[in-house]
Amino acid sequence: QDKDGAIEATLIPGDGIGPEITRAVVAVLEALGSPFAWDTQQGGLAGIEAHGDPLPGVTLDSIRRTRLALKGPLTTPVGGGFRSVNVRLREEFGLYANVRPAKTMVPGGRYEDIDLVIVRENVEGLYVAFEHYIPIDGDPHAVAISSGVNTRAGSRRILEFAFDYAARNGRRKVTVVHKANVLKALTGIFLETAKEVAPRYAGKVEWDDRIVDACAMQLVLDPWRFDVIVTTNLFGDILSDLAAGLIGGLGTAPGANIGADAAIFEAVHGSAPDIAGRGVANPLAMLLASALMLEHVGRGHLAARMRAAVAKTLNEDNIRTRDLGGTASTMEFAEAVIRHVRSEA
Ligand code: NAD
């Protein structure tokens, strides 16, 4: 934070619909009087064009300095030997927690009043991708083997994060999701560590545990019974998309990647090349990601004002983009949110 109270943050507009939705989000943040001073850098295809790398050194340097970024969706080129930019960012900055709130924004969907948060361990588990094949009888790929890695330290870190998050955000319960009945070592360590961590929050946050398959069924039958779910990498990846489905898909789902050294906020969806450049993309998911970023830097009051303005735009004015059944363009939606922000300032 500099002497004017501004907080320097890296802004990566991204690819496809990224620049369009970023423009809308920055306009809303300006109307709110947000504290962010942007250092705009490129990534994805835009990074390759500008610097020959989907994750250019200048972009990494910027995040190293600001430790805070808002990121549009990045297209990872298929072929060309480039590793996923998102995985590289996670590794580079130790972004061990992926937080995905799923909250109903538009009524009339399949489920009403969904309000749960999935906290996914982001750097361990089966996604370390220690994989190899064993050849048999001339078939080089006869057997495929993958090793997962969960550490007690990594489990403790994500579990403490989830319980702290629940306590800080007035959430009543944490559900620890695992498959300790079958993957006794890999996910047993996670459940064991939960049994050490949870009692420290007694009286503040309740907890229980679920086997992942039962959890998936209960999320569909009775999602209201859940509050905060914390789980290992692969299960968290799957369950957080399931949770996005409960609130009507990716268009309204934000995500935060949080580590000890940096935090990166983004929409859950991708660069939507099919609608890019037409000004019709929904900026809502990235807008809600920026609200998480405001909360992260202690500006919860601005996030609350933004969410109230968004709710009025969607549900009182009925101004929605096409993916939510409306006709508004990206900027028409943003301008309607800005009108509410200004009228309630
Ligand atoms: P996608 O999320 O880009 O698109 C899926 C569908 O949802 C498309 O029909 C798209 O038009 C629609 N959609 C997505 N966001 C929307 C929005 N804001 N408003 C309206 N409609 C929206 O998924 P995809 O097509 O599988 O991926 C496209 C590219 O995005 C790929 O290169 C992929 O690698 C990348 N991607 C990046 C991220 C990220 O940077 N975090 C995440 C997912 C995918």
C-alpha cells in the first residue's frame, strides 16, 4: 500500500473475452472508488504476442512485486510445448488454496438460495502428476501409473485456511471431504490432520466429514446442508464445478487462488473464443472475483456495495447478459451496475 492508500495490483486482461470483461470490471471498480492502482501486464496468447511466452517474465516480476493480481481467462495454446499457465502460476507463487464460493445470484434456476464455499487444496494430491507407463509385451503403454502426494504439512495448511475462512466469514460449519476408506494413505492423512485441526475451532466452527462419493450425491439432493467444504485437489476440482452447476453454470462463478506469497483472483470460466470480440460476454464472474479481491485487502464494505448493486441490476432492473437469458451487452450490464453504485454512494 502506498502513501495515498492505493494498493498496487497486477491486472492481466487475458485472451478472448478477457479484455472486454476486464474493461467492464475496471469501470465498476473505479465507480466504487476501489483502492487498486493497476499495473497492466499480458499473459496467455497476448503474452506470446508481446513477449514470446504465455507467462512473460515481466508479468511474473509484476506479481512478485504486487503479490496481488486480477486475471482474465488465459488461452493455453495446444501444442508448442507450453505448460498450462494456470498451473505455472500456482507453482510459482505457492497458491495452495483455491476458494470458490457458489451463491445463487439469479433466482428461477434449478436450485434456489445456494450459498456454499468450496476450498480446494491446489498444489498437492494427484495433480502433482507423477506419472509413468510400464511396457509389457511390446506395448509401451500397457500399464499407466500415477502417484499422488499429500503431506501432513500441506493438509494442515489448507485445513487451517478453511477453518479460519469459516470463522472469519461467519460460516457455521466445515465439511472435510475425503476417500479415506479406500485411499487410506493418500486421503487418510487429510482426515487424520482434520481431526487434529478441527478441535482448535470448537465453539466457533462445527465440522463433520464425508466420503467424496456420498458428498457428490448430497450436493445434488440437498446442497443446503453444506456450508464450507474443504477437500484435496482432484476432489475439489470436480466438486467445485458441480457447485458451479448448482448456481446455473460458469457465468457467475468467481475463484480465488491464495498462497503465502501472493493471491490471484479470476473468473472460473475460460476465454470463450466462440463469443469473443462481440461485446456480449457476461462480466459477472470476473466482477465477483474482484469483490473477493476487495475482501482480501480488507475492503469488505466495497465488496458488499458491489454485490448489492449487482443484485439490483440482475433482479430489480432485470438487466442481464444473453447467457442469463437477457439482451444486455457487457458494457450495458456494467453501466447499470455503476448507476446503482453511484446512487447508493
Ligand atoms: P469457456 O469457459 O471459455 O467456454 C465454455 C462456454 O461458456 C462457451 O460457450 C462460452 O461462450 C461460454 N462462456 C464462458 N464464459 C462466458 C461469459 N463470461 N459470458 C458468456 N458466456 C460465457 O471454456 P472452453 O471453451 O473450454 O475454453 C476456452 C479456452 O479458455 C481454452 O483455451 C481454455 O484453456 C481456456 N480456459 C482458461 C481458464 C483460465 O484462464 N482460468 C479456465 C478455463 C478455460
